[in-house]
Amino acid sequence: MKKSTITHVLLMSVMAATPAFARTNVSEKVAQLDENREASRTNLKQYQDNLKTVDSNLAETKKALKELDSAKKSLAKQTGDTAKGKQSVDAVKKQLEGYMKTEQAKLDAERAQIEELKKTLATLEANSAQREQNLAQYQEKMTKVEGELATWGERNQSIIELEQALAQKEQLAKADNKRLTEKKASYEAEVVKWQKQVRVSDRMYNNFKNLKD
């Protein structure tokens, strides 16, 4: 009901206590009170329906927040597993680097000995060939390890992107939850206001409905 209509009803209540009101058209006033009562009922029904809609939307939002929280926990576990796997690969790489460094140092020393010790050239050349083969094997393994590290890097980037997407969805869901909560409070206040107005309209209508001109 508009503010001007409510003011009109209150003015009529005051006029009812004066002789001038007795000379007015009572039937028209009663009809106006009935119209006001119906308008109040219509407004109450509208805000009650709105409140039901908000309650339903809030339930959906809370469900979405729970699902997002579960997804975040699952992603956090995957991140931990990924970190552990990368640590293992890093350890293997470090070990291979140590092997390669050792073999390279020995290769350099033995090549120097080739120049100094001609008598042991055949043996040293055989050792050199073996160590070169070792280096080739380690290099092959190193290539595989570096490929695995690249794969871990790509997987870690995918996890980061998923985390960002989840954070954005959670932020939107929280914003919706706040907005719907505020709207619910507004509708609840309107329901209380119009429930009071319905009671006032009913009481005034019942007081005047049996009056005649």
C-alpha cells in the first residue's frame, strides 16, 4: 500500500471521532477500508513469495560453497602429491648430475694420462670408451628426467589455473550469498510490516463494515 493511502486511512480514523465524519458517506469509507485491506493482503502475499524464492536461492548458494570447498581440499591434496613426486625426480636428477660430474672428471684425467703414459694407452683408451658409453647412458637418462620435469611443470601450471578458477567461483558464490542474505532480511522486514498493516486494515474494516449511511 502506498504511503498516501495509509495516511488517508489514518485520517479517516481521526475523523471517525468527530461529528463531521458522521455526515460523510460511511459506505464509501467502508469500501475504501476494504480496498485497503485487500491491497495489504496482496502486498503480504507478494513479499511472502519473494521470501520463499530467496530462501531457495540461499540453499543453492550454500550447496555450491560446500562443493567448492570440497574441490579445493581435493586440489590441495593433488598439489601435495605433485610436490612430493617432483622432489623425488629432483633427487634422481641431482644424483645423475653427480655421476656425470664424476665421470667427466675421470675422463679428463685419463685423457691427460694418455698423453703422459703411452705404455698404458690401450688400457686407458678402453677405459675412455667405457666412460663415454656411461656418459651416453647417463645423458639418455638425463633426457628422460628432463622430460619428466617438464611434465611436472605443466601439471603444476594446470593446478595453479584450477586453484585460480576455484578462488574466482568461491568469490562469486560468497557475493551471491551476501546479496541474497541482505535481500532476505529486506523481504522479512516487509512481511512483518504488511502483516501488521493487514491486522490494522482488518480491525478497521470490522469496526466500520456494518455502518450505514
